[in-house]
Amino acid sequence: MSVPVYLRVAIPSPLRRTFDYLPPQSPPAAAALQPGIRVRVPFGRQEVVGVLLETGTHTDLEPGQLRQALALVDDTPVLPPDLLQLCRWVSDYYQHPLGEVVSTALPALLRKGEAADPGGETVWGLTAEARGLPETAFKRAPKQAALFRALLARGQLGRAELEALELSRNAVKALADKGLVSEQTRPPTPPARADDPLREAPLALNPEQQAALDQLRYQAFNTYLLEGATGSGKTEIYLQAIQAVLSLGRQALVLVPEIGLTPQTIGRFERRFAVAIAVLHSGLTDRERLQAWCDTASGRARIVIGTRSAIFTPLPEAGIIIVDEEHDPSFKQQDGVRYSARDLASVRASRQDIPLILGSATPALETLHNAMHQRFQHLRLTRRAGSARAPQIALLDIRRLPLQEGFSPAMLAEIEATLARREQVLVFINRRGFAPTLICHDCGWVAGCNHCDARLTVHQYPPHLHCHHCDHQRPLIQQCPQCFSRQLQQVGLGTERSELFLQQCFATTPIHRIDRDSTRRKNALAKVLEDVQRGDPCILVGTQMLAKGHHLPRVTLVAIVDADSGLLSTDLRGPERMGQLLIQVAGRAGRAERPGRVVIQSHHCDHPLMQLLVTRGYQAFARQLLAQRQLSGMPPYRYLALLRAESKRPENAIDFLTEARRLAQQLQPASPQLHYLGPLPALMEKRNGRFRYQLHVNAAARRDLHRLLQRLCRQLEANPLSRRVRWAVDVDPQDMT
DNA sequence: AGCACGCCGACT
DNA sequence: GTCGGCGTGCTC
């Protein structure tokens, strides 16, 4: 007689506990009950997909309380042991329910219980009828004709190939509707030979790059901070490190920021390597995401490039993790499980005993701090690759100067001179829309969002008012709703307004606006960049979208219209962000043979931080900020966690946090080692119709903070006040918004 | 979270 | 007379 076995299951629910079940009917072989497989179970009145954590022979429940699992979904774990462990670590470190962690670690379709092996890629091919048509068919539909010819030549095309060939998906649909194209399944690409991963020869390294590469060790955990200015050749180091790892028969994981995953980046990897590469980014459909996930989990793909959530991709033969632009805020998830993919990369690399490379021109303060304390090996690239010289940065004091739409005469003169030399200009304005404020000149009424404590941004293309925090939109009004005056003024500067103004100033020069609105249409960004590559004089007006990753060799002037907003920001990381952004944007200038120039307009040119950044560079600037952090007892010198709570009725959230503080102080009275602050309103108190507050806990020792949070969460979950609010812990918060 | 139950207000 | 508002309780 076999001992009864119980299944301990992680359920996607905010409850901080696991649930025990009886094995499903027709008891599976014990070997089938591997941790990490999915199980379909009854849960309350619903049926959910959970993940098996472990099996056990005892349970705290009465036999009658147990229900039976309905079915095992997988034969092999969707979360192999290392990832299951990582999820447990995340749940413990970030104080987030394990079931939700496990569920964020899985692609959406697996969450819903779909099979983990989609068995090949969905592709489109011509039907027999279509193959009989002459090559000159579809004379009146050029898009369809192009697709038809491509399919004749190549047989089948997948989504990625359609994109690469710039074929329209509408054409696919049109031909499919005519019965000329059908959806087919292409078997997975066979694994590439590991002995020859290269498609193209690596570039020659300069001595500095070579020295950095020589430092890397591939057989053990070590964290390398690869610090190098834009254009200093970090990517080539990544490529050659990956090459080394591939030839050891292992896989590489590359994490990139959300807007850094450009076709150029992917193209560079694909040109270099002959192995299958899986790409995971937010633009994929659930189906494509699952496909990419399966490709890496099966070991077919040898390189994974992805944004934040790619840190949870199973890699049976992981050999290296690279985090590019490691300072980028998008690596920290800002809702649900508030994890930092960069920090998880470190945990994962250490557990798997493989190297981790953190690359950046402007490392995060905590990363620099780690490097300074020898926890990371610091590799520096100081030279720009090729002949490009570092840009010269000039501060332009605009106090008392006449400004036209934010531009000083000197700045306009700079732009004009650059265009006259037949060079290109990048105008950086970190705010999309036309104007950030609509105000009534007669009574002072300001157009605000009904759901947030925010002003509505005026957009002109097309005209409307838009809340950038909750996406609420309203028609653009001409009359004040309070006093019925028609004197409504659009105050402040956004990209649309600058574009219009510059168009008037430089009527014969093409102006390209690049922000989330102008690039919403697919390939719009690629088209503009293609134009820009041709090198004719033009002006690019854009937000931080322009700051990342794009190679703009003909841009020789970067104009930063307003550097003050970041400098004066009250947020913990405001100045750090400003510095990083300025340096990143500046990196766009002068990448080819021509020297670049960066001009920064400011009312605070003599601000010590600004001076430091411009005259002595990011390192000195960052060290100064670190000194300030140490004085003010902030990370990375002390450890911070926020207890966030929000509710429709503000008092619910405040009462909850007040109680939380009381409980916390009972567990751990305030002291120099541990202090409390709050409940405080969030920087934007009301957002999306909810009032948001936070309790800050600041500790000298990570261990104390962690112990407190753990015990506090247990109590809070049982507390009736917690049911009236949405609450979550944010360990190592990025910002206080 | 999701779902059901339960008890009070303005509607066909 | 009901539809539906959200307070409360529960999930192996």
C-alpha cells in the first residue's frame, strides 16, 4: 500500500499561502509529479491552473478539507527547478504571494493552461490554386503582388520574415480571404551546430576592449560592470562574450530596456550568429511569446534577447546573462510583483554559477556603489570606437533671455548654423503632446483629469486633451467651462509644439517628430530613421525615445531645450535620471567622423550638480549624488521599502497604513537602525480614480528590514482593514510616484 | 483577485 | 414588486 501523497500547489491569487490537493484520479506515476508542472485544480467555485511546488506525505488539513486536483497539465516542468527557486526567492525578497510570482514568470498562454509545446511556428504559404497564378498577378494591388512573389520564391513565411521583408499583414489577410494563402505550421528549426556559431567574423577590438574581454571568465559566477560611453563598443564585447559562451555549448540571455529593443540591435545579433535567436518583447502576441519561450526552454534557441520579463525564461544550458543599459528604470516592474530584472539577473547568475555583465554609459548609483566596493569587477571603455570624438557639452544660461516657444536666440542660431553646414540636429524635449497645460487666462481654471491629480496635456495632432497617467481623453475645448471665457491658453512646451515652431523657423528643412504618438504606426520609426540615415540636413524633435540605442551618425548638434525639470524634481532619483538622460542624449551626437556638440538650456547653469555633470562627467556627478545619499541615509547606504496602499475612499488607505505602522512599530520600534515615515500621500495622490498613500520603512540593515516586512505582511493579510484597499510592498523602490 | 451571498435604494 | 449597489467572507 502506498502512502497517500499530497500536492502542494501555488495558486494565482493574492493569498500568501499554498494549497494542498489530492492527486488527480487515475493516479499518475510518482515520477510524473515533478515540481514545476502545472496542475488544473478546483479553487473555491472556480477552476484554476496552478503550479506544483512539491509533493508531501503530510498536510495540516483534515482529510475532508482536501479536494482533488483535476489533471496534470504537463509532463515536464514549465518551471524547471532553478526557476522555481528563483520564484521562491522573489516571493520572499519582495514579499509578494508566491502564486502571483509564479504566474508572472509564465507566458500568458501557459498561465491559462495551454500546452507548453506549440510544435512549430505558424507560417503562411500559397495554396495550390495560388501557385498556378502567373508571377505578374495582382497588378492593381502592389502589396499583395509583393507578398505573392515573395511566397513564390520562399515557399512559406513566418511573421518575423514578413516583417523583415516589409510585407503587409493586411495583404496576407486579403490573400487568405481569397483562399490563396493558408496558415500552415512549420516544424521547429533544428538546433544549430554549436561548433560554428558564427555567421560573420567578429570585429577587431581596440586594446581597451580587448583588455575588458580578456577579464571575462565564463565558468563561474562573477559580475562585471562594463562602463563605456555611447559608441565605445560595449555591444561588440557582448557579442564576443556570447560567442565564447556559445562555443562552450551554452545559451546566452540578454536583457535590454523596453524601448531599446530596436530592429538594429536584433539585426546585429542575427548577422553575427548562425544560431537561433529568440526575441521577447512587449510587441509580441501571446502566441509568439509562447513560441519564443518554447524555443529557449527546449534549447533550440541559443540566444534570448528580451525585456524585463525575459529574466524568467527557462534556459536549460544558461551560460551568461547580459543586462544592457542596466540603469534603465524599465528593468523594475512597477505593478504587481515589483521585481528588478537586473537584480534577479544577479541572483540567477549566482545560483547557476555563470557570469553576469551589466553594461551602461551611466551606471545606476547602486551599481557604481557595488563596483566601488569590489563586489563587481569594473571594466571601463573610455574611448569611442573608430575616429569619433566625444561631444563637447555647453551650458546655455537662458535667464532673462527672450524665449520663443522655449528656444533662446542663441539656440536657434546654433541650429541654423548646423543646418547651414548641411548637418543634422536633434532637439530633445522630454514631453510629448503640444502643451502640458491648458489654462483660462480670465479665471485661472486649469484643465485637469477627473481621475488623477494631473493636468491634461493638449494635443493638436489630432486635437484633444489627454491624461498621460490614466489615458483618459477629452475633446479640446475652446471655452472655459467655469467662466465661459474664450481666452484659453496653452502653456508650456511639448514635442508637437516644438515641431510646429521649428517648421516655421526652418521652412525648407524637414522636421521629424519622434515620440510615442508619432511612432504609433508600425514601422513609422524605422521609416524616419531610414530617411535620417541618408544624411540630408534635418531636425529631429523627440522625447527620450530618441535617447536610446539609435545610431544617428549625421547628428552633430543635440539641443536640450529644458534641463531644469529633472534637476528640480523632488523624486529620490530625479537628479540621477536627469544626469543619465542628458548623457544618453548627448551620446547621440557626433558618432561618425564629425565632432558633436551638445547645448543645454537651463535657468540653473550654476547648479553644482549641473556643473559637475558638464565639466567633470557622469562619474564625478554620480559620486556627488552618492555622497548625498549617504548623508541623507538613503539607498544604497541604507535599505528602503514602501508599503503602498490605494483605495477609492482615501480614508481606507490612510487607516490601513496607520494601522500598519502601529503593527510594525510593535514588532520593531523605531530606532536609528529602522525608521518609519508616513502614511504619506504618493507624489500623485490620486491616480486612475484611486487615492494612493505609502508608508516608508528605512533600515540600516537589509536583514532587519526583511524580517520586519515578513512578519508585518503576515499580520496585515489577516487584518480586516486590508480588505478595503489594494496594498503591496515595494522593496528597493525606484520612485515614490 | 474572483466569486457568491446578503441586505437596502430607485426603477421597468 | 425587482435590478443592482458594494460590504463581507471564503478559497486546500
